[in-house]
Amino acid sequence: MASLSEGAGLAPREGRAAGRLPLAALGAGAAWIALAAATQLLPEAGDFPYTGAFATTSLAAGLALLALAPLAHRLGHAGAWLRHRTPWLAVLALAFLAWELVTAKLEWLPMPFFPPPQAILEVFAEDWRKLGGSTLNSLKLLAGGYLIGAAAGVALGVAIGWSRTVGYWAHPVLRFVGPLPATAWLPLAFFVFPSSWSASTFLVALATGFPVTVLTWSGVAGVNKAYFDVARTLGASQRFLVLRVAVPAALPHVFVGLFMGLGGSFAVLVVAEMLGVKSGLGWYLQWAQGWAAYANLYAALIVMALMCSGLITLLFRLRDRLLSWQKGLVQW
Amino acid sequence: MVAAALERTFDRLLPQWRAAARRDGPGPTREAPPRPAVGGARLGVRAVSHAFDIRGTPLPVLDRVDLDVEPGGFVALLGPSGCGKSTLLRLLAGLEPPDSGRITLDGQPVEGPDPSRLLVFQDPTLYPWRTVRGNVTLGLEARGVAGDRRERAGAALRLVGLEGFEDAYPHQLSGGMAQRAALARALVNEPRLLLLDEPLGKLDALTRLAMQAELLRLWREKRFTAVLVTHDVEEALVLAERVIVLPDRPASVRADIAVGRPYPRHRDDPELVRLRREILAILGQPT
Ligand SMILES: Nc1ncnc2c1ncn2[C@@H]1O[C@H](COP(=O)(O)OP(=O)(O)OP(=O)(O)O)[C@@H](O)[C@H]1O
Ligand SMILES: [Mg+2]
């Protein structure tokens, strides 16, 4: 149904992409090979053990692109993705090339602060254990806090939206305390909570909970009253009205809250890890800066970007599943 | 003339339309399995008055409305826009208590909403997050009716000619289809009193005629008590046994007109034409 119109819209675009496929793919392949050549052949100022590895990787990417170019139309989904992203792959190679040139080769950017790509590749290859462990710790902390905050936020939001009494008591508190950035609680939290881990979980939950509460509440308050009339005439209990009418009707708002909460929770997570918890990506960043290990800093930033983006994608996937009945959803 | 032309088209279309509506089941078993006849309820409305508060000033909407409908009767409430028809239906459904007066069903006072008295709203108000089937099974779920929900929803959707759209979402339906889905959502609960708030208001002329015939068929088959709100005089005369005229706000019963013609009725029946003129005169319209 929805996919029908989507497919109709995509078809002509794909057709055009298929027409200019070989040229674009060849160009992208060539760009990667050029990157490999420049990395390998030009003299560099400094000692980078992974220059060769980076050149080899680039060469492999270039050759793969050249080899796949004529096959792409037979590769189904992966092929379609490749065709669609070919211009991006080409620009990526050129960006790497520029980066390589201004750092390792020409030294236009001051060296320790702006490492070349091979230095970051080196971090991934040599330090993946610590980096991976930090990511895992970050994810654990984030997941715990986020889930607690989201659950509490939805529950509180529904309660405020539904019950006059809860609204009467909770609204002023929410208005007074809610807008305070969760990070402001940090010194107090680390002092009050038994461990820095529980303090950070609390902070992440707080950062998540506020937007989720407010948006769930406004979602529930804004539910078309006629929906309740319909359910009431059909013999619905209070429980049914809340769980089967108010919550699903408010779900689009809830997801906006969950999205905002996720963004807020990232910020709090990093700060909490930098200042309190001695693990996680935030701490890794801090540690790398302390040792002037700038390549590690960039590597951790890349991992963090991947993690945040991945989590947001996950949230949007969940939303698309649950809200498939809505028209015109924003694509992430 | 236009009406007559429509009618002829309709007479041609209806058999096909019915055939389409019943295509699924071959042979004698095509109808839904028989259920114990519940029968209609007796509705009593005694001196019901109601007012809304609009920024501190009371707006009287109903003024001592009296109405009795015998079990299985079909009554049409006719009146101009804003005279209080929907308000009266909401009170009958038990969604709001009247300011004064008494509403009874089989002698029992109406004290809140109940699935035995169902209101088909002026807007279809389907739940957009549920499929058509999910909307129709809503009452069964809300009351925790176990068992053949899917089947009953399917039967109700067949009744209104929506088979094949069970898994569609409301935004994929036309306005008329949504109205029919809303009707199925009520019918599946086998109400004893069915309150219809302009359920055919959004339909095109042809579908409207077809739906009127279907409504009549459903009513004669299920024998529920029906109260239909409309501002279409012809619709009231073709469908109802009695037409109640509420000519202005606050609404009160100005005329209670028995339409003693057998079903199916034809719009150009001279008796109906005469009644139509009479009603329009009561409503203050030149004829
Ligand atoms: N919830 C409400 N609060 C205040 N006033 C209301 C409310 N509901 C209805 N009214 C007023 O009551 C009057 C009657 O409304 P009602 O919806 O019953 O009219 P109606 O006869 O159904 O009209 P229509 O044919 O246009 O649907 C209107 O003047 C309206 O402004
Ligand atoms: Mg109305």
C-alpha cells in the first residue's frame, strides 16, 4: 500500500542511475586507486607504520569498485545501494586524498593535532580492544539509563495527561525541575549516589525522562476526545481507555520525546563518563587528550558518531514499525 | 426529476451491489451464522432539557424533549444544523447526563454509556492506528468477548460491503467507506438501540441511496431500535416509521409524524411527497 507509491516514485530515478552507472563507478574506483597511489608513493613527513595498510585498503576498495561496476545491476539490493552511493564513494576518496595530502604529505596542518588517516587506522588496528570495551561500557550505561528514563517518562506522562490529581501535583514540579540541564545535577549525583555508575545512570535517565514525559503528556492530553467517546460506548474500561486508546493515539508524540531524550542522553553520557565513571567513550576521549594521543581522540569520535547514529537509526526503525499506520513519516 | 433518475440508476445498481457484497459465500450458507435474536429496546425520553455553557452564558440546546420509541421501531430526528440533534443522541447514548429529565431503556434509567446502546458518530472517528478489522473488533475486545472476533468482524464488514478491506488502515479508505466501517463497528456488537448521527451525510448521492437500502435491510433483519438523525427530509421519509421534527434551537418536539407506508418506499410516492411538503412547512421552508 505505502510501498506501492514509494516504488512508483523510485522507479524512474533508479533507471537514470542505472544509465550512468559504469562511468560513475569507474570514476569512484579511479579515485580510490589514486588515493592508494598518493598514500604509497608520495614521501611523508613522519613515521606512520600503517601507511602501507591504508594504501592497500584504498587499493582494494578501488579494485572492488571497478570489478563490481559492470555487475551492480545483477546484485539486487546491495547493487542498488552501491549505484545509489557511488557518487558519495567517489567524494569520500577525494576527501581522504585531501586529508592525506594536507597532513602526512604536505604538513599544512600541524602534526600532532591533525593526524593522517593511516594514524587513525593504526588506532583501530592496535587499540581496538580498549576502544571496543569503552564502547560496550558506554552502551551499557546508556541503555540502562535510557530505558529507565523512557519507561518512567512514558508512565509519568500518561499519568499526568490522564489524571487530574497527578497533573495537579506533578505539573509544577516538572515545570520547575524539568528544564534544568541534567548535567547540572552532576556534582550532587556523584555525591548522593553510592557509585558513579548509579549516579550516571540516574543522570542519563533524567535527561531522557524529561522530554519523554512532556511529550507523552501533551500527546495524551491532545488525543481526540471522540476516540474516548467511541470506546466508552463500546464498553471500554478505564484500563482499556488508557492502554488501548490514549497510549496508541499519543505514540507519535511519545516518539518525538524518545528522539529528543536520546539526543540529551548522549550529551549527559559523555559528560558523566568524562567526570565520574572511569570507563566508556567519554572517558576514552578524556584519556586520549591527557596523553596527547590525538589519533585516538579522532578514532573515539568516529566510533561515538557511529554509535549515536546507529542508536537513532534503531529508534527510527522501531517507530516505523509501530507507526506504520501513519502517513508521511520522516525518513532518517 | 434528478431524484427519479438517481432512483432508476440505483434500481439498476443495487442488485449488482448486493451481489458484490455477498460474493464470498456460495449457496445457502452465505449468511453469517444465525445468532439469538436480541431484539430492540424500548426507549423513553421524558422532558429532557440540556444546556451548554458558552463563556458563562448558558446556551439551551434541548427544551423538554419527549419521545417514545417502541421496541424495534425506526424513528428519524429531523432538524436544521445546530438545533441539538447530536446533543440529544449523546444523551441517549449515555455519554453525558441530561441537565433535567429522564431517559430510560426498557424502563431502566440510562446512567452511562453501554454497548447495548450504540452511537454511530457524525464523524466516523475510526482509530487510525488500527486496521479496519481492528476497528470493528474494538467493542468485542473492550468487553473481553472471547472467541470468533475475526469471524464476527468479517461478517459485519460483509454486511456493509467492505470485504477485502479488513487489513486496510483508515487513511486508505474513502469517506463513505470509513462511514460504513464505523457502522460495522457498531453492528458487530448487536446493539439493541442503534443511534445514527447522519451516518450517510458524507456519501455521494448514489452510495447514499444504496446505503439507505442497506440500512433498512439491516434494521428489518436485526430488529434493533433505530434513531436516525438527519437533515434530509426525503431520507427520513424513506427510512423511518416516524419522523420527529425539531425545527430550531433549543430543540423540542414540534411534530411527530407517522409514515404509514410499507417498505420499500419510493421517493415519488404521493403520500411521501405530501408529508415532505408538510414537514418543510413546519421547518419554515417554502415548498
Ligand atoms: N460540547 C459543547 N459545548 C458547548 N456547546 C455545544 C457543545 N456541543 C454542542 N454545542 C452547541 O449545541 C448546539 C447543538 O449542537 P449539536 O451538535 O447537537 O447540533 P446538531 O443538531 O447535531 O447540528 P448538525 O446537524 O450541524 O450536526 C450548537 O449550537 C452547539 O454550538
Ligand atoms: Mg450533529
